[in-house]
Amino acid sequence: MTNVIGNEVGLSTFVLASPFTDNDAASFDRVADMGYDLIEVCIEDPSLLSANWIAEQASRTGLAVSICGAFGPGRDISAADAETREGALHYLKTCVDFAATVGSPHVAGPMYAVTGGPPMRDEAQRVEKRSRAALGLGLVADYAAGFGVRLAIEPLNRFETDLVNTVEQGIELCGLIDRKNVGLLIDTFHMNIEEKNIGDAVRAAGDLVFHVQVSENDRGTPGSGHIPWEEFFLSLQDIGYGGPLVVESFLPTVQEIARAVSLWRPVAASMDELAIDGLAFVRSSLEPSQDWVI
Amino acid sequence: MFRYTYNTLVYGREPISIGIERVALAGYDGVELVGEPADADLKEITAALSANGVVASSIVSIFTPERDIVSSTAGTRQKAIDYVKGNIDYAAVLGAEIVTFTPTACMKIVPESNLDQEWDWAIAAATELADYAGTAGVRLALEPWNRYETYLITRTVQALKFIDEVGSPNLAYMADTFHMSLEEADIAASITLAGARLGHVHLADSNRAAPGFGHLDFRPIISAIAASDYKGWISYELLPAAGDVWGVLDGPGAPEFKGPYTEAAINHTKAIVSELGLD
């Protein structure tokens, strides 16, 4: 049972403020006060955040930190032109530096391409783009290995990328990159759309599951919709997943985010309510069932 | 108890008579046709329907940026209304009962004007179109789309509010289980909420493949439809796993959506209907 392994439960800064900056110290207190173990800091604009500040806030509030990347326009490690690739490589190395300083075990996110890029009509183009992604992420992985940091690559649903939609495609990309410190971030919101069977997908990934984000089928409070949660948590148990689980949603009030993830309506009465109820749901799902007590 | 139809949109550019024959052979009662009357050969369609012993069930409207009911350009709004009227005429000629309706261009996810203004334009257009449909003996079915395909009406509760505001017996609610799988907390409960307002149904699995090829449990969904005393069509709008569906259909196509999914979809539902003792 996963809670015995001691999974940390975290909250994404996307639920709190965007872009997240050095002025958001109060967010650390909110997350800690709600009872979370971890805060997932999304590095939207590295110039607005400093790693030392994050480390100080984390230490002050007793929270662990997970570092996650945001791949808006320009941050495309698999772009056809070398200059764009170089820019994305620089950004990802910056994320690794953040992770190393704050003690995050990984950099997580859909780092293989810009999110919501133009669709490619030709499978040959996608194959080429995946090869460029593998090449670039191999360089990032080697850099990260020097700090003991891992890469957790996130498949996204069909409307956000056409490069890596399913866990199976994620496993393939990990194979192409072929580094020990490269695995997957799995997100239940995307899995709901793309996986034929969510539990089977988790078990197929097995030890490659480095990180987990929990979100309801409408990006609302985990437990309030129709994600097959029991099957999901059982499958995490099956693979002996001991890593963090992060509650993720997005502030519909931030225009840039609303556009990026197509979220135009509040998915809970308030983001605080989503965070508090989401935490309670994840904690209770991680509790051993009676069947497990000997 | 249900009447079954299959949406030929996913057959792409294949001649329509081949698609109609495939749908009929798989055991469907009807064929759902793409709303492009200007490109359609009415003689070919009616001949194929009659030769295969099936009827035209419904017309699925295609809302491009040039056919946007809530465009900030008045001319575009008018074109969208004229387009839907064309589909209603097309349905009437073919004897189809339903024309689908969504008041934004597909894949447009950013409002051009404020949402209240757009809602008002959509209500005015739907009111006019429902009247037009009534005269033609056809019903409009309002289909909420998921967040990646529209921003205005994504959920059942919004659609029902819209339908009640228009207040016409010729404007019904339409359930599409793929969109609902992204937007609704409980698909069956939303269908129950629609009740007698349910006028058209698209079944697709969580990944937009044929029911049975994803992870949705269709038993409570079918039960809810039956409990709504639904007399309309059970249709299947299955589409490839891509954001750019048109690109796939224009390019490599989607072969599994022809024979394999056409046959699997109806068989899957019929098995549940039988299991639930609804037949």
C-alpha cells in the first residue's frame, strides 16, 4: 500500500498564482497550512524566481519542492531550427539548476516540445521531431545526472500536443533518450482522454513512473468526477510507486493559462476548496484498505 | 428499442455510397450525413439509401470560422445562420429528423466579444433556426463541445439553460459522450438531468474510439438514455486521436473507423441493451 512507502502529497503553484514569483511567499504558508507535504513550483519565468528564495521558503515552511517546467511559445527542444532548440536547452538546464538547489528529485513536464504547437499532418514529420526531442533531452538528462536530478516527461492529450499522447508513446520516447535518469510524469486528466485502460497504462510504465499529477476529468477536485480512481491507486500500489502525488489544476482567472489549457470556467467553488478537498481525497485514497490490514 | 445510425464524417473522402452500404451491412437503421449540402449528390445519396434499405437519420453541422454563429462580424453570423438553414432544408429533403447545432466555430477557444453578447447572439440565432426547423419538420440538437473545441457551451447545464431560454420544442439537447467525458462529473446523471429535452445522442468512448475501445462504462449511460424515454437515434461520431482531425481525414485517413469500428460500435451497444433487458 502506497502510504506505507510514504508518498508525499503536493500542490501545484498553478492552483495558487501564475506566473509564480519571488513575491509569492504567502503561497508556501497556504500550502503548508492546508497540510500538504510538498509544493510543485512551476518555472514559468525564471527571471521572476530565484532558486535560493524557493529553498528558503521551503525550509521555513517545512515543504518539499518539486520543479516543473512550462513550455510556452519558443521553448521547443525539438524545433526544426537550431536557435530555438538551443533556447529550450538553456531553459531546461535552468530548470535542472533550480531542481538541484531546492532538492527536487526531478524536473517534470511536457519538455519534448512547445505545448499546443501547430499540428503535423505527416507521421514522418512527427518521427523526425521525436528524434530531435530525444537528442535534446539526452543532453538535458546528462546535465541533470551531474546533480542527481531526473527528468519526468509528461504525455499530454491530443489537443495539447501531437508528439506524445499516451503512456506507451512516453515509454517509447524514454527508450529513444536511453538514459537511466529519464522517466515519466503521468497525469490523470490526460490519461482519461488518451488511455484505453488507466491501470494498465500505469503498470506498463512501471518503474518509469517518476512523478504523478492527479486531476479530475474536468480538471476539478480529484474525487469529484469520473476518473477511475480506485483502479488508478491500485495500479500505483502494483508498481510500488513511492514518489510524490501532486494535485494540479489551473486558475481560470489567468488569461494566459486559460488559453494554454483551454480552461474557461471555475472547476470548483474556490481554488482553496479544490486544494483542501483534493488533499483529503488523495490522502484517503492512499490509506490502506481493510483488506490490507493483517 | 433504439434506432442506430453511424456518422460518416470519419469515412473522409470515400464515395458516400460505399459508406452507406457499410453502415447498412453492419446492421444500422440509419446513416448520419455530413452537413455539406453544396457538395452532396442528392441522387447518389437517395439511391444508395434506398438500395441498402436505410434512411437518413440526421445531419451533422460543420462549424468553420466562416460559419460562426457568434462571430463579431455580422456577415459571418448571417452566413452561419444561412448555413444551418441549408442543413435544415437538406434534412427535410432527405427525411432526416435532426440537425446538430453548436454556436461557435469548431476549435475556436477564445471569445471575440464578451460572453454575454455572444450568448445573446446565439439565443437569437437558435430561436430563428428552431422556428425554421419546426416549419420544415426537423429538430435542432444543441451539442456542447469539450473545452478544446469551444468555450461557450461545454456542459449539459449550460446547454439546458440555453434550451430553456429559447423555449422551442424544436430545439433539443444533444449528448456526446466523448465531450462529456472531459466536462461532466457524471455522464449518466447529466443525461438524466436533460430528461425529455434529450433529442440526439452521439456515443463515443473516452478516447473517441468505438465504445468498448476506451474506459467508459456505457451501462449507466444507456440506462439513463432509456429511462429518459428517448425515442431518437443512437449515433456514433467516432474520430481519430488527433487535435487536427481534418488533417488526419484529409491525409492518411482512419481505416479502423471504417469496417472495424462501424461493426464494433453497434454490437457493443446492442450487447449492453440486451444485458440490461432493455430490448
